[in-house]
Amino acid sequence: YVINNIIYLFIYKKHIYKIFFINKYFIIFLKFL
């Protein structure tokens, strides 16, 4: 159960970082438009 929870947390964290980077680059892209 604990191992499953850690894996879930890790995947969730990676997903958040992905969304964060996409948003960051999207804002930069909009500034250049």
C-alpha cells in the first residue's frame, strides 16, 4: 500500500511539472506573439 502510494505521488509530481512547464512556455510564446 505504501509503495503504491509513493508511485502514485511520483507520477502525480511528474504530471504537475509537465503542466507547469507547458504553461510557462505557453505564456512566453504568447508574449512573443
